[in-house]
Amino acid sequence: MADESAGRRIPFAFLEDMHQRFVRTYGGAVLSALPYGMNDEFSRVLSQQMEYYSNDPNADRINRLKGEMSQVRNVMIENIDKVLERGDRLELLVDKTANMQGNTFRFRKQARRFKNTVWWRNVRLTVALIIILIIVAYIVTAFVCKGPTLPSCV
């Protein structure tokens, strides 16, 4: 006898389990046993299993499987969320990479322009120094040769 709330699955699962345990324990000895002869030994197993099937939610395999499936579904949802979050991070990383690539191009262009500017500045400075040295050499030579037309050195 079972309550209406137990449904049909749990009582039939209990009966199937008891049958398997009884056959496993006693096997062929059942055919030659006296009535209630195995009651003392098997009543303990029977009461334990009645308690198990009455109170333990794991006794109902379908409910247990539903619970496990629910857990698996929750884990899969979490994994999908993580993958989507990782995808968002990858998109952000790709955007940052493209931005850095643009910055690199601009930096190279500005570095070339700066290099050319510095090179021309050095050329002008070198030319100016050469002109100043020529003028200084001319002034020294003119002073030594007694005049700007260099009359005594020619």
C-alpha cells in the first residue's frame, strides 16, 4: 500500500528492488523454504528499503534524472554565458588592435617627418658653420696679408 502522493513509479521501483534483492540473497532456496522462514533475516532489509523509498528523493529515478538534467542545463547555460563574454572580450581586443595599428601608422609617419626635419636642420647648421669658417679664414688671411684684397700674399 502506498499513498496517492507517491504515485506509481516509487512503489513499483520499491517492489522491483525488493524482488531483485530477495532473489540475489536467497536464489533457489526460496523453493524449499518454510512460510515466513526468511522473515527474520529479510525484514531488516525490507524496513531499510521502505524507509529509503519513503523519504529519500533519490529513490525516484525519474525525478533524480530530472534534477541531474536541470544541473547539466544550468552548467551549459553558464558555459554559454562565459563563451559569449569571452567573445565580447575578443571583439574589444580586436578593436584595440585595429586602433593600435592606426596609431602605429601615424607614429611612423610623424617619426619620418621629424627625422627629415632634423636632417635638414643639421645640413643647414653644417653649411652655416662652413660659411662661417670660410669667412673667419678670409678675415684671418686678410689681416695677415694686410688688406681685404690680399696685396702682400699674392
